[in-house]
Amino acid sequence: MCGIIGYNGFREADKVLIDCLKRLEYRGYDSAGIGVIGKKLKIFKEVGEISKLEKEIPTLDGDIGIGHTRWATHGSVTRENAHPHISQNKKIAVIHNGIIENFKELKEELEKKGIKFNSATDTEVITHLISNYYKGDLEDAVYSAIKKLKGSYAIAVVCEDEPEKLVGARNESPLIIGVGDNENFIASDIPALLRYTNRVIYLDDGEICVVSKNSVRVLDENKKEVNKKVNLIKWDFKDAEKSGFPHFMLKEIYDQPDSITQVLRGRASEINRTIEFNEKIENILSNGLDSIHIVACGTSYYSSLAGKYLIEKLTNIPVFVELASEYRYFGTRNEKSLIIGVTQSGETADTLAALKEARNSGCRTLVVTNTIGSTATRISDAYILSQSGPEICVAATKTFTSQILVLFLIALKIAMIKNTIGTDELYNYILQLKELPREIRQVLDQNNEILKVAKHLKNCRSVFFIGRGINYPLSLEGALKLKEISYIHAEGFAAGELKHGPFALLTKFTPVVAIVTNDSTYDKIIANIGEIKARGPQVIAIAEDNDTEIDKHADFILRFPSNLDLLSCIPITVILQLLAYHVANLRGCPIDKPRNLAKSVTVE
Amino acid sequence: MKCVILAAGEGKRMHPLTFTRPKVMLPIANKPIMEWNLLNAKKAGLKEFIFVVGYKSEMVRNYFGKGEKWNVNINYVNQGDALGTAHAIGMVKKFTNKFIVLCGDTIFGSQDIKNIIKKEMSIGLVKVDSPEEYGIVETKGKKIVKIYEKMPKPFSNIINAGIYHFNNKIFNFIEKTKKSPRGEYEITDSINMMIKNNDIEGVLLKEWRDVAYPWHLLDANEEILDKIDKKIEGNVEKNTCLNGNIIIGKNSRIMAGSYIEGPVIIGSGCKIGPNCYIRPHTSIGNNCHIGNACEIKNSIIMNNTNVPHHNYVGDSVIGQNCNLGSGTKIANLRLDKKTINISLNGKKIDSKLRKLGVIMGDNVQTGINSIINVSSIIGNNVLIGPGAVASGEIKPHSKIL
Amino acid sequence: MKAVILAAGEGKRLRPFTETMPKVMLPVANKPILEHVIDAVKNSGINEIIMVVGYKKEVIMDYFKDYKKIKITYVEQDKQLGTAHALLQAKKHVKNSFIVLAGDNFIDQNSISNLIKNDSEYSILIKEHPHPSKYGVVFIEKNNLKEIVEKPKEERGKFISTGIYKLPKTIFNKIEEITSQGTYALSSVAQSIINDGKQINTILADCWMDIVYPWDLIQVNESMIHNTTASVSGVIEKGVTIKGGVSIGKDTKIYSGCYIVGPVVVGEGCEIGPNTCIFPSTTIGDNSVIHPFSEIRNSVIMDNAHIGSSSFISNSIIARGSIIDNNFSSVPGSSTIEIDHEFKQLKNLGAMIGEDCTIGSHVVVDPGVIIGRKCNIAPIKRITKNISSGSKVM
């Protein structure tokens, strides 16, 4: 959620901090600030994006400092609530990522001691605690302070009286140390530092680090020094650019013919009529699988629901999809279970916790992610990269379709191993997969038709999405996309459920988007549409090219290519993405960075 | 007085050898290019070093550490982005104010370094045969007038050698230097600015060797090997024949029937023989296995590589961790005896050599009886199958079956 | 010195290939023509490019977003009104003399260098051409331009203008003057300067190629591909013969029995064979699949194409995403094509097939036939006439 950076070295700290913060901006961007110690401790913080901070900030001299980009969890977005927070004597500055669960009691205690609070944040409590305990040794003060904290935190602290020290501490929020030459860093994650160093130390929960210009010490909860491994990071972080599109989201929707090709590259062979993964993955998918559990959050949960249909249809293995945040509390599993974690960033806290839990129970773990080197890839038995390239827009688009395709490839592979699919059938699926990019291009060509329909949705208060079978999770995703970026209330329903309650909400001001595929669910959904229209709302159908019947039932129709069977979910998703995009654009919403949302949620 | 060595560059023209190591770490006579500079600088009296690193900096750091092995003191500064020589030199501002700068990928002699130390504010100059490939320097007496960019018809054959003696005045000019047409901050631009109000002297060098393309490593290897003295540390069996200047490292075993004609250097922990033929100007790294019926000539073989049975390697550079299958042979002479053209990175270059074998990266495996054609460039992690023929440029991770 | 590259045009005469991308992005030897032009510009010593974009600009900007070899600044021409008007959009980015060239005409770096080095304030690159009346014919006097005549009715003169000029910053005033009078071609501006008494120096260009019609793509591909050096990536199975300058991209698999004779360029992620023959001068794009027993020669196959088994493709263009079933034949031969109310005789031309077509098995396409985008052709058909985009042949 929030992004943290600390620097202690020979370069100008303010420039280094702002540079690194720019690379952390995807984590949170409602406000930002830095603190630098030169002769004295100086702070500058502001509401808004890093680029705004960069323009307005004066030069802060010094070669040690901390920087923060904020995604609000406690307290509204104001300058006072932005980090760093400073102590009453203005000598100690603290930045924080996480949630302090007992901050109210701590705040009361401190206020009784006469401390005046300037903000509504939980972070400020940490600052005043450290300041109270400070008696000349910063890490001692931090030790004592964190003993009183309940909750999650990754913090970085500097003190004007000890300008050679940068202290960090971690509990359940990510924090790493970047080891440089004549300089060292603390950060929330790796991309922030890669420009300056590729050597990192991962801090574990309960540890504190003391970072000086030429050395790094890590201490455990008993203040004993710990020897930590220095890891070499081999990957590159390249920035994406909008390339002439008005928004990253539109560019990323248009990237899909390419991102789909990338998912298939090296895995689906048309000539050899086979799906190939590396040996590790093939081992995990073989050797008798009884059940598959997929854990995920948000959009990934919906792609997993779609994946469930595909895997069950092709392999006859029971698939359970669970919200990662709930997995820890329920879930049955054994050694013949495969747990698949689906997470675009590889850092989603809830999903990581579920994977750790699964591992501890002896299950096989597999991760589907877009981020190489992420925590998820390190804690699972094997991982499959969706290879979509960086996705900058907070709302997931190409990573969603890539995730469904990876799950489809997994389904095909297991089906091959279990012989539940014949070679001809497999070959047909491979051909269909290879044709997907051009089918998507066909959908993208209908941009203008989708825009016309979006105009009808622009002023609605509520929009409902319905679908049956695999189209049900797509309706959930369609509603989520619309909600996320246009701020219109939207909900997805299994078409059969409408009459069990939600019908009451339907009026002529609540349009319904119905996903209609020519399969066994066709007649039923046509019937559902009839029921809906009888109550007033306009119906927008997403239907196949050669479906002529639907014209009689829907008010507006958006078409996708016929004869794609199981893979229809991909072009349908693209239509839903474009629909949401255009509605949001017509309403003037800030599409790439919706209010209150962050790309990767690392708190639970 | 500190010695700053610029070691941040990737050395793209040295692909595929520089995919896994920075250019300055390429070995010549079993020492990285940079170590030759360190030793010569140490001989010239310098003991405090600052290495400006960047690309694959961990390789430099892991090898040199803090300098204890050579009794010198090494400090590191990370350049971050490769923005040019002026940017790199500017990084050391906080660490020194009187210093020598060496380009880490060019080998300088110790006497020349001594001469540069004697003159504050000087740059090294050298005479070359093909000045159109470098930037020439115009002098008036001993003073430098201007350093020029590369030009097709240069009016002099004296070029900028890449070794400088600066004091902290240079930093002001570095800060004022603008980006050159190729997008970098060049120290030559800073010097040209400084010349306007300060005197800079040119010092002509006697020894100088730079390497641009992989086959130049063989020339440099030859030159340095010609100067070595005999030193045998390993275990040499009876019925071997060792002629000329040969260095054999600790724990290396030379088995019966081996015929070695110096100058040759063999690293430590190697297993050589039985019955192999190692000809002049060959460098073999550590932990290598050169087996029965193998012949190696004028080549560089890096650490942990096996040339184990019935192989021929001539005029080649072979990377680390390679394994040649039994019978793998490397062709090094065109049947029509013309000079050899090499295609590297998509460009055709005339090497002007009559003999050139293979430039092979790291982790390459070849199957039995496979054939590597003249002037092949084989990338890292390539697999060449049994009986396969490899020709031309083969990019990393490919398979020729 | 800076270069202004005009890349805003649609290239209507290149339809159906320009329906989804601007003319400058059509691939030749697996790189967009524009990339070849930019490479030549960079190698001639230019250090910054001002690119005038318009039609489908996202395709250009997305492709070059990671291009680091030279700085590119984009300006937009919102209405495609002509070359002089396009150049005018770059006005505020140009402070000194500059060169201007079209992004869709290939030019070699030496010619550009010569143009830059030329002393005269105004200079132009010209080329000898056997049929100059297709273009702007130039008449010269003592190495200076005397007259430019656009597409003259009779055959006269032997030199044409390449449209590549070196101009001073003051030219923008002249352009504003001329465009305000409703004339938008750069050649008219040039003529006006000559009439003012100024001298435009002429320099002979070494290598210049224009792509006007779809079949030009095949010819330009053939010329450009000769620079290919052999470089192999991916997996090459046993029993594959590769001769000459053949470049094979990453992750591509060439299966046993294939016979590839260069110059040939094969992109990344392709599957070729087994037992397929690829002859000069063929380019195959990324992620394409060529099934067994097919023969491809002197053709341009773009990304994501599928060619079914036992197909014969010669002197043809197959655009992105097209799926062609087995036993397809594009027969090269003579054809007469009507363009711009003229009939042109073309020799040795195969088929030109647009993007995302689906072609059934045993289809034969006559020489010179152009099939539009997203066409559907049923099996066992012989196509003798052009097919417009989106059509079905049953």
C-alpha cells in the first residue's frame, strides 16, 4: 500500500529519494513526502502525486533521508496526515507502511503524558513513542517502541542527533535492505532500488536494521545480531509508456492480442500438438491430483472462478476457488491437493498468507503471477508467469485475460496427463488459442459500437451484469471494472439468482448487461432477459456474431466472434473492459489512478 | 594519490562473452584485464584504488574484494546508469581530490603510469596504426590543444590513450559538460573545456593495448604470454614434455604423454592429459580438464571448462563451464585461405585474420562428433547436438540438434 | 543537426495493408520501414528526430517507446493536408538547419550524410529513375534545381525528387505563406523558392526506394533483406539445412527436414516444418506457423500467420493473423491491375492477402490478386479478381 524508501550514502539524498519514490508510486499516491538530515532535519510533504512534490520541493541538503508515498488507511488525505511524521522536538522523523491495531490506546496514553498530535494517523503514535524512549541510541528507542505496537508495520526512522544512522523495522509488511557501495538503502520493494544496486537483504518479521553509509546490521527481537544472506537480483525493471493512447488502461486493453500471444509462447506447440511447461511444473501437475484449490483476491478471484469452469470441464478434478483472505479460516486440503495462488503482483498479502498456510499443510503450491522475482514466486513450489508486461493502470485488464489463459493451459496439461482429452480435441483447442489474438482484434475494431452503448450507461446510478456458467464470473468482473473506474454502482449476478431477491432493485433506471453464449445456457438466459425487460430496465446483450435470435430480446447488442466455445470468455471480457473504460471516460473519471485504490494491496 | 579505474561498461562489442561479465573482467593470461592494470598501477607505486562499477558490478566486487590479496585498498562506487566517462569520473568527487584515472578495459604499463603520476594535470597519448578508429589529439609542444572526435581521415596518428591525471578542478568542468551526440557525458568534452584556462600536458606512452572485439583478446593474450617466466606448481608426471615458458597452477596434474610448448599458462586444479598437445599462446583457466588426444593452440579457455576427449581447439576463446563432447572439433582456417569475416550482432566485420576458430560464451554443451565451423560465435547456454554442424552466429539459449 | 520525419500519412494506395497501421509501419525484412529509415538517419550522424505523426499514431509510438538509440519527439498533424503542412507542425522544435524526409521511403545513410555535409543553404536528394513521370520530375541546371514538375503528362527528364531536403529554419515562413494560399505540397514550396531566385543544390542519392503500391513491398523486401547476416536462435532440429544469410529469431523451432536458403529472415516464436522449404528472399514475422511440405519464396509473411501444409507461396504478401488451410497456391505470373484509372502490367507477382483472413483448403489465387482484410474464402475456390475487405467467398 504505502511505499517506503530510506537512503544513507554519498549522493544528494533528496534527488535519490524522489527518484526511488517515482518507482514506488504504483503502491499508493494520494500524498508523498521526504525528510533529509543535513545540518538539521528538514521535511517536505504534500498532497498529490510525486511529480507535484518534485516540482514544488526546495533543495534539501544532506546525504541521509527517508521518503514515503501514501495510500490512506487511517485518516483522510491531507498534508498533516502525509508522512514523514516528526516528533515534538522536531528531531526524529518516521515513515510507515501498515496498520497499528492498538493505536487508539497508545494515543490516549501519550496524550496523557502531554504529547500533542498533529494528524489523525496511526503512524504518528510510532513517532512519539520512539521520541519518548530516545536516550541517545536510536535502535534502542525503536526496539522499545515496537514492543508496544500491535499490528503490521514497516518503518524507517532517522534522528537529527545521530545523522549517521538510518533505522528500519518490519513486522508483516515488506521491507528490504539494498546494499550498495558507500551507500545503503531501505525500501518496500525491489524496483525502487534497482537503478542503484542489485544486492538485497530481505528482513523478516520482528527484525530491526541499522543502516550506515558503509555497513548494515540486522538485529533480531532479542537485540542479537543476525547474519543475513545478501541476494543478487538479476532482473530488469523497465518503465512502460502510454504510447499515444490517452490512458494506460486503453493501451493495456489494446495490448491484449500481444499479451495473449506472450502467454502461449513456448507453451502451446501447434506442430507438436502439445502443451509444454518446465519440468518442475509438469511434476506438480502429475502424480495423482485429487483436488485443486485456487486462492486469490479481487480481479484475480474472478479470473480464478472462470479458471475453475475450464479446469473442471476439461479434467473432471474438483476445483475450489476461495478468497485468499478467507482461506486461512476454512479450507480442507491434503498432500494430493494442488493449491494455485493467482496474484498479478506476487505481493498480495492475503494470497501470500494462504500460500504459506497451504505449504505448511503439505500441499503442492503453484503460483500464477505477472511479476518475476516477487515474494509469491519464492514461497511456492513452482510458478508460471503470465508474461503480460508491466500493467500500470490500477484496474487490471490484460493481466486478467492472461490469468484465465494460464489456467486454461494448466487445464489442458492436466487433461493431457489424465487422458481426459483426445489428441484431436487438444489440437483444436491449440488452434483456437492461436487464433485468439485476431479474434480480439475483431472485438477491438468495434470500439465505436461499444462507445455508443456506453453513452446510455453514463448517467445511470446502478448497472447490473448477469451471466450463466463461466459467464457468471465474467459478469462479476464486468461489474467490478465499471465500479472501479467510473464510480457507478454495479453488481454481477448469476442470471438464475436475480429472481431470488435482486429483482426488487430493477427499475427502468437500472440497465442490465447480459452475457449470452450459444451453449446449453442459451434458452435460460433468454428467458431471464424476458423477465428483466418486463420490469423496465434496458438490456444490453453481449452475444455471438451469428446469434440472430437475440435481436428480438435485447435493446442493444455487442458482438463477439462465434465458435470459440470455452475461449469466448476472452473476447467477452474485452468488451466488458472497453464498456467500463468508455463509461468512465465519458464521466471524466481519472481512469489510470482511481480514487482510493492501490495496485497491489500488501496489507490484510 | 588514488587510482580510479573505470569498470562500469558492458562492452557490447564483446558479446557473447560480456553477457555474463563486464568487459574489464575478461581474462587474458588467466587474469582479468583489470587485474593487469591493478598490478601495473601497484608497481608504479599506487596503493589506494577506487573502482567505478556498474554493469555486473558483483563480478568485480567478488573477485577483487577490498584488495587484501594484493595488499592494496579498494573502494567501490556504483555509477548507476551508464551515462559516459565524465559522469563516471564525477562519481568520485567526494572520495578524492588528486587522482589517476584509467579506463579499465585498456592495459597500461607500469612505467607509463609512473610517468603520468609525475605530471599533475596530464593525459596519456599513444601512437597507433589506425587512428581513424579513435579520437586524435592535437598538441603544441607538450601542451594539449584539443581532443577530437573520431574522424575518417585524421591528420595525426596520436590518440587519447585513456589514462589521465586530474586534480579536483576537473569536477567543475564535469558538472558543466553537456550530453554528446551519442547521449553520454564524455570526459574529453570536459577536458576540452578545461584546456581553455588550464594547461594540460600530454605524456607519450610506450605500452598500450586495448581490446574492442573478442578476437583481440587473443592478440593481448599472446603479447602478455610472451613475457611470462616459467613457474611450475602442480604435479607433473614422468614422460611428459614441457618446453619453453610454462606456468602451471597449484593442484594441477599433468599426466604422462602431455606435450606442452610454451608460452602457456595453466590454472589451478586442472587435469591435463594423458596424451594431449598444448601449443604456444594458450591460456587455460582453473579447474579445467584437457583430456586424451586433444590439441589446443593459441586459445583462451576460461574456468571450469572441459575439452576432455579427441578435440581440436585453435585460435578460439571459450567461456566458463563449457563442455565439449568427445570428438568436437573447431575449424579455424578457411579452405580458400581468405581472411575471415565474422557476423556479430547482425553486422559483418572483417577480422583481418587468416585463422579464427570460435568465440564461445558460458555454459555451452556440445554433443559427440559435433563440428564448429570457422569464425562461429556461439552464445551462452547453447546446446549443439551430436553430429551437428554449428555455423555463423548462434544466439544464446538456442539448440542446434 | 535534427531530422524531421513525416510519418502522418495513411497510404491509401497500400490498402488493405494500411487499414490497421500507417504506411510507415509496414514491415520489410521484419522491421517497419520507418525503423529502417530511423536507423539510416541515426547512422548518418543526426542526433535528434522530430516525428510528425497522424493516422494511427499509437502504432508508431507504441513500437518505438523503448527505442533508445536516438531521441524522438512526436508532433501531431491532425488533418492530413500534405507534406508542407506536415512539416509545418515541427516548426517550434527546430532551431537551425535541418533535414526533412518521409518515413516510408528507404534511403541509405551515406546519401543523408552527403546531404548534411553539403554547403548550400538549400539542398535536395535526387535519383535517376527509368519512369520518372510517376513522381516529381526535376530539371537541373549546373547541379541546382531549376524546376520540379509533379507527375508530368509526357515522359520527360530522367531525375526525380526523393522529397528529401536540407532546409534552413527560415523555410517555415515560406511554408506558412504557401499553405495559406491553399497549396500543401513541399515540392510547391521548393518551386517557390527557386522562383524567388534562391538556389537548391542537387545531390545524387545512392539508394532510394519508395513504396506506393502493395507489390512494391515485395521488391523492397528483396532489396533490404540482402543485408541479413546469419544469426540463429531457437531450436534447430537434426536434418535441417540452412544455407546463406538466414536469421532465425528466439524461441522459434525449425523441425527436421527443412531446407532454408538465405537471404531469409524468420521472426520469434515461429514453428516451421517439418520438411518445409523457404527460399530467398522471404521474410516471416513473429509467432507464425508454417506446416509441413510447404514452399515459400520471395514473399513477405507477417506476424501470427498460419500457412497450412503443402502450400505454395511465391512473390506474395500474407498479412498478420491470416489463417490459410492446406494446399494453398499463390501462382506468380503476369497480371494487369487497374490503379488510378490506369492499367499497369506487372510481371511475376503472386497474391496479396490482408489481415485476419480465413482461407479454406485447396484455394488457388491468380497472379496480382488483392484480398482484403478479414475475408473468408471457402475451400476449393479459385480467386481471379480482387476481393474487398470483409467479404465472404462461398
